[in-house]
Amino acid sequence: GDTGDGWLSMLGQDLHMDHVKYMCPNAPTIPVSLNMGMRMPAWYDIKSLDFNSEEDGPGLKKSVELIHKMIAEEEESGIPSDKIVVGGFSQGGALALYSGLTYKNKIAGIIGLSCYLPLRDDITKEKLEGTPNIAAPILMCHGQSDPVVSCRFGDMS
């Protein structure tokens, strides 16, 4: 897993805008089943790269709580939620999709790079009906040569 520090450096330098605050949190270091239990930065455990494999719902939802808390803290500091974009790459993008779609207040949008929608049975159109982010703008981009997350997963999301 990557860290937020590398992304923050790139965003702050290459995409510098005075009116934008970038926050790139680091995932906790946890054992990842897919990598033989090796401890590495990850937002939740991954058991397999198969689209229908068992997902770590409790681990994902724990990370979602952290992202929701970060958004709420920004709101408390005076930034309206509808000015906040949540984004991420790979597992962070999956977390951004889930976190953004389930946040209690309307957000400005969601960006997911080389990712997929986790716990997709929890995030159906019917279950999102009437929620503030059912119509949130979403930008998803995925390279066709991604060796980890199949482009098909992004398409299916």
C-alpha cells in the first residue's frame, strides 16, 4: 500500500491552488490476507482480487467512519460539505466512493482512480434513494494496464 504523504506532495506541488486544501490521510498498517498476512498500509483487508470474493465489511466501515469524521471536522471549521470532494486511488478510491455516497450531508463530488465500489450490495440505487449524495458528481478513471485492480471492476461499479 501507498501512503498519503506521496500523494500530498504531488497534489500540493503539481496541482497547487490557493483556495484548495488537500488532505491525504495514511491508511493504518494492518495484515492483508492477499499478501500472506503481511502488515502494510491498507484501509481494510483484501482476501482476494476476485470480484465476488468475501469483503472486509467491518474494516471498510471503520475506515469510512474515519473519513466521515474528517469531513465533519472540516465542516466544523467552516467549510461547507458541498465544497468538499472526496477522492482516492485504488483501495483509497474504493473508500472514497463508499464514504462519499454514504456521507450524511451533500458533498461536492467523488473521485475514484483505479478503483471499484466495495460492498456494492449496500450501495444500490434503491438504498441510496433520498440520500444527499445519490446524485453526487463522480469521476472514475481507470488505466487498462492496471496489474492490481482489473478495469472490469471499475466498469462494473
